[in-house]
Amino acid sequence: MTIKAINVRNQFKGTVKEIIEGPVVSEIDVQTPAGIVTSVITTRSVHELELQIGSEVIAFVKSTEVSIAKL
């Protein structure tokens, strides 16, 4: 599969570090140069994408809201 164009500005290339698989959704930790990005996707998608530890992926981050708290 080749991605020709996508309208997401925040893209982080990395490798899958950990997969916590659940019956419906799974948690995927991706190690990027900026740190770890965690995604929650369907377990079905994990299998269809054939994700495993060490897989090279791109994490696309698109959000309509970002919250912060002062420490």
C-alpha cells in the first residue's frame, strides 16, 4: 500500500513498541523520535494491518481539541 496524499500535518514515523490487545480495541505504542505515541484502534485493524512489535508505521495525529494543565 502506498500513501499518495493525506491531509494530516502531524505525522510521526516510528516503530511499534508494544501492543496491548483486547477483545474489541487494542492499544498500540509507537516509538518515534519525539517520544512514544499511543493509539487505540480496533483489534480487527491490528490483524488486518498485520501489526506486530517492530513494524514500521506512521502515526497520524489530528485533533479538534488539545487540553493543557499548568503544573
